[in-house]
Amino acid sequence: MRLYKVSCIILAGIFIFSIMIANSMPILMDDYNDHPLSIPQYKDDCLVCHVRVDGSGPLSGFGEKYDRANLEFTDDLVKAYPNLFNVAGLSEKELASAFLEKDNKEETIVPGNEPFDLKTYYREECKNCHGKYGDGDPFQGVPAWANKKWINERAPKYDELLNIILDGKDKMIGHAGKITKNEAKELLDLVIKIAKKYS
């Protein structure tokens, strides 16, 4: 009888804890939505902090940094993510057109003009979703690219892939404004290199 009571208490605790976690995420989304520089197109989008559209799975690169900042949108964090925060002070119309148009001009360099560290950027921004070796997560719609089919069918569509990196597509948030077009090319070259090495 005592073991039964202990089991019930543990199960109730787990249930209450899971409810608390589930309820805390919308509160954090509200914090982003209410931020004066949040980008309207990303409001109520779990992909701001998570790698999966339903808010499950590991945190994105931004989500990890937000967590390490004690769930505060610090000035440094906001400035480091101009793809998630309107640090340039664009009007709503300008923001909307930035999402609709494919812009071929060079993007601005990350604030502070820090040198681009390709491997660190991949590790922090891409690995959580796409995997260290390009294995992806097919159950969440994240394609694996380390296979012959991807190399033969997708890799030749270089410009299309480059636009996806910069502008995003479906579940993926674009990196335009965070890295330049040339840095996006370096990133895509690394992706293709990983695909060929581990396919």
C-alpha cells in the first residue's frame, strides 16, 4: 500500500511538472511577441527558439543563447540576431517586403564586424536541426543531405539552396541579415562537403 502511494505521488509530480513546462512555453513566446523589436512574421512561431515547429526537441542556436541569458532578451542577444529582431528599425512595410523579395545584394555583416567562423556558426545554428553529419530529422521534416540522392538531386540546385539558407523555407528561419551572401555560400559549401564525406 505504501509503495502504491509513493508511486501515485511520483506520477502526480511528473504530471504537474509536465503541465508547468507546457504552460511556460507560451509565456516565453508572449515575451518575444511583446518585445518592441520582434519581427511580426515570427510572432507565435516556436521555431524562434526550437528546432521543431511544435516547440519540441532541442533548442535552436538562438534558443540556447536565450536560455543562457536567463530568458532575457539582452541588448547583445538582440543585436546578434537581426533576423529575429528589427534592429535596423525598418517599417512594417519594409519588413514585409524583406520577407517577400529575394534580394541579391550583399547582406550586412553581423554587428561588430566579427570575422565569420564557419564551423562555429554551423555548430551553433545548423547542427541542432540538421545534425553534425547531415543526417537531419526526417520525422520532423528536416531533410538528411548526407546521401547520394541529395547530392545528385539537390546539391546541383545551388542558387535555390542558397536562397533557402538566406530567406528560409517552411520550418527553417532564414539567416539573411545575420550572415552575408558570401558567408551563406561558405556555409552551403560546407554542407555539400559534409554530404559528400558522410554519404
